[in-house]
Amino acid sequence: MANAHRTNVLVTSCLKTPVDPHTKVPLALYERERALPYTAAGQMDNRDYEKEVRLKSDSKIIGLGVEEASWQDRINLSEIFFSNEEYYSKLEDLKKAHLRTMAELEGMYRKKLQLKSRLLETQSDRSRTIPDDAA
């Protein structure tokens, strides 16, 4: 009996409870099957490993016929690089465009409020003009 207990303690000490990758909190039993569908079925989940291998390999991706980019195909950062003046002028342009957009949205909202208030006024006027006997 003592050996069985020792073996059981050893086995359970080696098991690790699955954890939520974002919060690092152990998953509840009902969440484990949803989060780990392949491991719950007894199959090994190696999708991440396959992606990693695919990214690391320098050869063609099997079945797709797509070659990975060589070092000559890489983007030249000097084409993308902006000087400080260009950066801040672009930033100012974006700020102005944002302010124009927000002003347009505010105008649309005010028009909507005006239409709504007019609609409520006409409804209240109609309710006043209808005599109580007709209702």
C-alpha cells in the first residue's frame, strides 16, 4: 500500500494543471477541454511548433510552392525613414484631419438632436390638438 501511495504521489506531482496563457491562472476543469481540444482527445497539439519550423526554414514551404524572401527582397528602411520634420508635419496633418472629422461628426450629431427635438415638438402639438372625446 505504501508503494502505491508513493507512486501515486510521484505521478500526480509530475502533472501540471493547464493555465490560461493571458492571466497565468489555472484553468477550471470545464475550461480545459475548450482551451485544449487536441490534448483532451489524446492528440498532441503541435501547431505552434509547425509554424515555428516553417518560419525558421530557408527552403520552400511544402505544398504551397511559395519561397521565403531572400535577403535581397527585404525592405530598405531608408525608403520608409522620415526625418523629424517630415514626421511632425505628417503628425500635424493627421491631427488636423482628425479635428475636421470630429467637427463633422459633432455637426451631424447636433442635426440629429434638432430633428429629434422637432419630432417631439410636433408629437406633443398633435397630442394637444386631439380632443379627449375623440380618444
